[in-house]
Amino acid sequence: MECCNKLICLRKRRGLTQQELAEAVNVSRQAISKWELGAVTPSIENLRNLSALYGVPVDLLLNDALDLPDVNAALPEGPAQPGGEGPLGDEIKKEISSLKKWMIALVAVVAVLVLAVTVYIVGTLREGSDAIPLNELEQEYVGFSFDGEFNTGW
């Protein structure tokens, strides 16, 4: 049996739609459709995820000479819903939790940087600032008189 036919059979045995399977293995529904049509072969990572989800070895999915076992023997009991219990669901939950923490940290850093830049810009553009424009500094004359006293052109 070809890989594409095995994928269809395993998905239907679990009672999953293409969309539900796509969410469970974190791919698009179109990717599932292409796998099941035989247009594209799943990547190694996706094969591992499918193998864990269906409870079958990767070799069974790839080797066309091997057929799926009987319905009762092929799949372990238990739900295989997206984000459900089991090793794949737990792994996905941990990864999402980790990504959320990183995204919160990244947003906080960006917010602090934006605030710092805003305060700096507002402080330098504020009217009545003690800052002297550079063009005025270039026009000033500072020199010494012959009697040794400091003389400015201000």
C-alpha cells in the first residue's frame, strides 16, 4: 500500500478531518491534501509527528511493501484530537508555552526601547531647551586680545 493511501486510512481510522490533522501536526490543510494525493511526501519531522500521532513506526508509513495492520491492532486506544493527550499533544503544548514566554519577553524589550527612544527625541526637541544649535556654534568667534584677556565674539 502506498504512503498516501496509508495516510488517508490512518486519518479516517482516527476520525479526523484534514483540518484537524493539520492542526495536530502543525501544517496547513493543503499540505495534508497534497500528502494524501501523493503529490508530495511529508518531511522527516512531519513523518515523525504522524508516526507518534497514529502510533505506528515511520517505516510502516514509508515502505510501500508493508500494509497497515488490522484496524484493532494498528492503533492504540485513546483520543488523538489536536492538542489532546499523548506525547505529541504534550510536546506541542510545551512548545507553545515556551514560545509564548519568548514572545512576551520580546514585546517587553521592544516596548522599553521604543519608550527610551521617544523620551530621548522629545527631550531633544523640546522648546526652551538649553541646547545650542550646531550652526550657531560654528558662527561664534572666540579669541584672545593682545593684553592677555579672554575675549569672545558673543
